[in-house]
Amino acid sequence: MLARVWGACTQFTSATSVLGARAFGSEAFLPCNTAGSSLARSFTGGAAVSARASPLPTPTGRPRLVILGSGWGGARLVKDIDLNQYDVTIVSTRNHMVFTPLLTSTCVGTLEPRCAAVPIVGLRPELEHPQHKLYIAEATQVDPAARTISCTDTTGLTFEVPYDVLTLSTGSQGSTFGTPGVEEHAHFLRDVANATAIRSTLIKNWMLANIPGRTGPERCRLLHIVVVGGGPTGVEFAGELTDFIQKDLHKIDPARASDIKVTLIEAVELLSAFDGRLREYASQRLTRRGIKIVKGLVKEIRETDLTLDNGDKMEYGLCVWSTGVGPTTFTTALPFAKTARGRIAVDDCQRVLRQIHASGKAAEPSSVDDVERKDRPQEGSADHEDPSNREVVPNIYAVGDCCASATQPLPALAQVAEQQGKYLARVLNAKAKGGQPSAAQLSPFRYRHMGSMATTGGGSAVIDLGKGKSHLTFTGIKSYLAWRSAYLTKLGSWRNRFFTAGNWFMTTLFGRDVSRW
Amino acid sequence: MLARVWGACTQFTSATSVLGARAFGSEAFLPCNTAGSSLARSFTGGAAVSARASPLPTPTGRPRLVILGSGWGGARLVKDIDLNQYDVTIVSTRNHMVFTPLLTSTCVGTLEPRCAAVPIVGLRPELEHPQHKLYIAEATQVDPAARTISCTDTTGLTFEVPYDVLTLSTGSQGSTFGTPGVEEHAHFLRDVANATAIRSTLIKNWMLANIPGRTGPERCRLLHIVVVGGGPTGVEFAGELTDFIQKDLHKIDPARASDIKVTLIEAVELLSAFDGRLREYASQRLTRRGIKIVKGLVKEIRETDLTLDNGDKMEYGLCVWSTGVGPTTFTTALPFAKTARGRIAVDDCQRVLRQIHASGKAAEPSSVDDVERKDRPQEGSADHEDPSNREVVPNIYAVGDCCASATQPLPALAQVAEQQGKYLARVLNAKAKGGQPSAAQLSPFRYRHMGSMATTGGGSAVIDLGKGKSHLTFTGIKSYLAWRSAYLTKLGSWRNRFFTAGNWFMTTLFGRDVSRW
């Protein structure tokens, strides 16, 4: 087993020198420091400096690890990877990792957007070295034969990034389940831009509802907030919202604050992943705080109203869509095996599996069942003889929401992605060091569920630690404090910890921010 | 003199009851608190609550003071006005006052946007009472005969606001001096949205310049920042920018940071309002920090380049336009006397002057000279006989950038606006209390110049206290600390003071924020 895992990696160390030379050796590379380190010199230095193109990474002969995406999985890998063993290129559409659990708080001004954004350069100061690169661009395709990734930046400039080892951690996207109008009219709640847009709409509607001549029904619509999806994000957003309304907006204008309605639409059950007692608690808590919980499925969203599957119509001023997630178009286009839900199929060592060619048919994304049947690793077989190895794409790994193990399918959770990123860093670091890695370093990925948490507003939260028979659940203020401390310790940098703690303190003193620009 | 000033005010107290009844008495007003104070009640309360239109202010019989705009002048008036004497309606396009001196710091991530935004509701907690209103809308016209202001909100809903006393504090707008392309391609630096847009472009260009395949000239363009205008805003922005480049961006990628160029274009002289020695110091300091100071006039701005009056072309990635200010379209449309520069003409008690009808001609905005000649108050004449009083529009005042005194024209500065707001609050408070007001309360507005300050980057600033012969000037680190303390004490609320001091501390510890979304 160990030998098999290791076997796949020895390929890239030998390929490195060839690829390294091909990729970087032939370019007219200007060393980054010729211009000196002060801004002043760029004027005295003259034309030679100003005419140089964007420098490619300095070649060092080390394998180039390319990480696509900077979410929970990718950021953890960046944090843990040994930068003395790998030259790292990160390609991401964001220059920060989004600390998703704090997004709901930024929607209502409890926290500043910067609290929920952990700059990638802040994760590892060593990334400044010229052999490492961070490209803010979108990866569009992977060519496993040429070992390159095609990328496009926001200006439309396309470029290729060569890799020796590739990690796909491009995440998922909010799924609309084919519901018309979601993309156009509803707000997702998945990144910082979403959160600031929600906050902006929320405060805009609050202000518009106050204008003289605004009719009753229109005022009513503006002050109606609909949350679609009763998962942790939807529940936390609804909870934070009631805090904002009852504590902050109520101080500004009690009458208007009283006119705000919040509706939470859930097709199946609130917090379905949580223990029954917690589901009950959360549901009661939200109802007691004035949130109307509606069981139903949204059929269509229009600019100012939406329709449920039972035909009911609902006018809204702000609609937040936080149902499930699905694969991105990038994931869908990748020439690798996929699970039934369209995620990249990986083995239990996070290695990406080859697309299966049905006999006599063109290559098609395979289902998770196909993958399980054909690619299950054979315990105990030697690496070079293991038939399953033929199905692994060499040197391509995937972590987080974008992938799912064929043998151990896991939900799209931050903690899954983070643990996978941590695991992969350990595996890659061990491989790069050479020598015989320890069994612990190269064992398959094992997920340890750390529990589920969700705040429900009013300084309370539900925590489900779900440890087998002795199932542990917590509710109320202690859970809330645990929720805060847990996320504070999880935050990717001290800067973010300080900012977040500072913002919580300031909000306690002065209330949430209601300014809007 | 005193009698004259007071005379103008007695009109509104008598008009109040009539207007108050007309404006609010006839409307079907629903008291704001019928729905109770908790969100939960809006669901239990039923349909009656949800159908009510936006309530008008509760009538109290007090005169209604309408304040248009929430800049330095308007915000100061809001802060100082006696809310037991006046029912206040504020109409502003923003729900906050912009603390303009901190805008340059928010452009480079030293401060969060919320530091520079002081929520209006935070200025006076009493504004929550139902007799006061804050409308986020644009005032479009004033009808002095009907005593109403026409307003439009962002959805296009138009409404009228009645007033007993009106204060115009709608400020100015960035002047393009007719230069083509400024509005489309350059960034003004006048509000929080401008600052966040500048920061976003700055970081976007920084990231785009790193993409492989970006050509030398294009990279050079992206990393070229042009600041047009060498006043305090332009100088401070250029200075903060060099701090950001040399301290923060340099840490991330020294080579790229060295390739950034900053050009400051000024037609006449840097910091022309400052003492000669300070101008020299600032100019040397900026040059030493790598900023290229170009003397010239921008003739045209296109998407990626601009042309100077000498024909020179300059490619840029970010262009910040901080030259002078001019009147807004609202000011221009007002049916009152104007100065030569198009500002609302006021007498030395901040009272708005009537438009002068030249004999046989239609009403036209008059020049400042006209105003000075015809409207100069006649010292010593009794109020009811004073001919100048006929030229004053009853119960309409103006403060700040939107107006200029005919007898004492003052520059468009924050401290002028703030002192005028403070003065007007004192006058209006004294008038509303009745009885014989003291001389000090009703004397004409006298401007006290508190000095001029500008940071020049690298922990230094210039301060010009300009006290007549014993002209006091300061430079360097002490000035910088003075700059910080002065603005910290000036900030409109404790919340903002804490936030700003906290942000300064955090930036010292962790550097500026480079995340972008």
C-alpha cells in the first residue's frame, strides 16, 4: 500500500529537471531584483527596467507544485507545504482565502469584510521569493499530457502554467438546481463580494422603505428578506439578521424595524445534518425570534417576487440563496473521472482518477459507481503491479469540494477540505524529502469529523459533536462562545484573529455598522 | 445689526404652526410604535401592520428644520442643533458623513472604509424619535414660495419635503474643468465609494502586472499611477501610496514593487495654499520618495492614456483626479443668487440671497460682484428698514462648499464648512429659544483658520498654522503625529475614533490590507 502511494510520486521528481528546463530555462528571464528595492530607483533606473515583461518564476530545479484555488483546501496546503522542497504557483480568482463561517457576520456589519478575507501572501511570508508565484486568474483547462494548465486573467489574457505536481482545489459553486432567476435576482453567500452586496441591498432597502410616498405594499416588499435554504449558512444568516434588526435597526427606527419580516424557506428540514434535538432547538429559536419558517421548494425567482412549488407567491426585497453546491464549469470540463454528482473522482489518497473509456464508446465522465468498481485500490499489491495505479492520473491531486473519494464520499464541508489540504501537504512534503516515508505519512486520507456548529442569533448556537453513541449536543450561550472561540482559533492568520476579535469587541460597544456607500 | 439678523427668523416661528398643520396634519399618520418593538410581533401583528405606508414625521408643532446634505457643514449642524426646539429632516444621498481627511488612507488599506464614514444616526441618538427623519435621496429643487423641497430616491420615486427652516449643505463636486474623459476614466477622491474603487483598481493592476505573457509596456502601464492635482488630497494620496508600495507591496514582491511609478501632475504649484518653505519641503520629500512631479495641464484622458497641454502622452493604469471643486447641478439649478464661481451667494450670516433681476431682463445667476454691491448689509440700519433684508430669502441658510459669502469669500475647506455648521446651529438654537439672544450668538459668521495640514508619506507631514507675522510651520514626524491626533479628535463619533486608532495600530503591527474582492 505504502509502496503504491509512493510509486506514483517518484515520477514527478524525475520529470522535474526536464520540465523545469523546458518551462523556465528558455525564457529571457530578468532577475527580479535588478531594479533595486526602492521606488525611487524606478525613475533613476531608466528605460531598461520599465520595459521588462512580467518575470516568470526563478528556476531552482525543485518540482513545481501548482495549486488551483485558494479556499479551505488550497489555503491549508499553501500553509503546510514545505517551500524548501517545492516551488509553488498558486492560481486563484481571489488573492485571499475566504473564511466562510464569518461571511454571515459581514452581511450585517458585525464584522468588516477584511475579517473574513485572509490574504494568501499573509499565510506564508516566504511566498515573496521569486521562485513562487501567485496568479489571480481563472484556470480553464488542464492538459495532463503536456503537464500544463491553461489560464485566463480578467483582461482576457491567456497563459499556460507548467506543473510537476498539480493540486485541484477549485471548490464548488452555489447550485441553483435549475431554478430560473436565481443567478439574476438572488444573492449567493459564498464570498466576500456576496456578503458586501447583501449588506448593501439590506441597508438600501431599509433606507428606501422610509421614503415618504412609498406605498404600504412596496414598503412591505422592501422590508421582506427571504432566505432560501435551511443549512448552517441559511440559519446563521437568518439568526444574525434578527440580531441586526432587533439590536441595531430597532435603535434607529423602532417602527420600521418592527415592519421587517424574515422568511426562511427550506424544502426538507432545517439543519438536516444535525441531531434531532438541535434541529428542534434551532427551529424553535428562529421562530421565537420572529423568523417565519416555510416548508417548500422555490420554483422561480423574479425581480421582486418568487413562486413556491405549491403556487404561493412571495414578494421580497432581498433574497439570499444558500441551498446546496454543485460542480463548477471548470470541474465539469476536466478530462478526469467524475462522481455521479459531477465532482472529480479521487482515490483514498486524494489522487485524481483517469476518465474511464467504455469499450467502443467515446470518453465520458463516469459515475461514482464506475470509479468504485474499477479503481478501488487492491490492498497489499505491489505498486508497479497494482492495476488500479493505471487509473490514477500521475501527479494530479484534488482536495475539497471539487472532488469526492469514490470509496469514502464526504460532504462539501470546510473541515473536509481543510483536513484534505493538511493531509496532502504531509504526503507531498514526505515524498519530496526522499528516503522511505513513514507509514503515518503515507496512509490514505481519513476524515475526522470535528462536529457541526451553527449560530442561531441572540447569542446562542447549536453544536453537534456527534461522537457515535455518546452523541454530544450543546445549545445556548455556551455554544455561542464556543462557536466564536473555535472560529477565532481556526482563522488563518494572527492579523485576522486580531481584526475579528477587535470587531466583535467594537460591535459589542458601539453596535453594528449601518453606513453604506 | 443684531436686530436685523433676528428679524429674519421671527418669520418662521410664526409660519410654523400653519406649515406644520398643512404638511403633517392632513396626512393619515400611523404612529410608529403600533407594531410593538420586536420583530416577532410583525408576524403575530397581522396584515394591518404590514400594509402601512412609510410614516411621515410625527407632528409636534415645533419648526421643521430641513438639512440638505450630510457633509462637514450639515453633519456639524445635525450634531449641534437643539432637537428639543426643532424637528429635523435630513435629506442626503449618503447615510453617513464622509470624514474626508481619512479617505486617502482607505485607498491603500491603512484604514477600513468604515473609519472614514460616520453614520448620521450615530451623531445624535435622539434622531430615532419619530418627529425626526433621515431620507436617503437627492434633493432636486427648492420652492421658496411653497416652502418645499423636491426630492428623488434611487428608485426614481419623487416626493416633497416641507420646511420651516432650510439649510443647504449639499457641498460641491469634483471639477473636471471641461477636460474630456475625466468622468469616464479617472477616479475622483471625494467619498468612500471613490476610495474603495481606487483601492480595488490599484490591487487589480498590481495583480494583473504579474501575469505571465504580460508585455513590458503593458506591465509598465498597469504599474503607473497618475495623480492629477497637487493640493492636499493629491499630495496625501501620493504620499500614502509610496508608503503602501515601499512597506507593503515591497514585502510581497520586491521586483514588482520597484516597477511601480507614481506621477503627480500639477498645473501651478504643489500645496499652493501653504507657506513657501513647506511647499519646498513637500516637493523634495515626494521626489525623494520616488514620485515624479510633472508641471502641466491635462488636456484629455482616454481609457489607458492621457495627454498634457505640451503634447506629452502618458500611459496609466490608475488615474486619480483631485484638482478643484465646482458647484453641483443642484446648486446651479437653485433659484437663488450665485457667486461668479456658481456657488450660492450668502450674506455674512449664512443667509441665502435672492436672485437679482436685472431691469428688463429675465432672472439670471448674478456674479459675486453684483451680490456684494447690492446686498451688503448696511451697518446700523434698523431691521425692518434695512434694504438688504429684502434680498434675503427668508429662512433659507447655506453652509460649506455649496455657498460663498459675498463679503467674505472663503475657500471650499472642511474647516470652513464645519465652522459654518457650528455657527448656524448656535444661531438657530438661539432663535428658537425666543427671548432676546445675546450678541455673541447672533453676530455674523467669522472664520478662524485653524491651519492647514498634509501628510507627505513616510511618517511625515507639513503643518501651516499661518498666524499672521509669526507664521508657524512644522514638518517631519512631529507634524505627522500632530496630523493623526488632530484628525482623531475631530472625528465625529467615539466609534470612529476607536476604529481609526485600532486600524492604525493594526496596520503598524500587520501592514496594510492587500485583499481584494
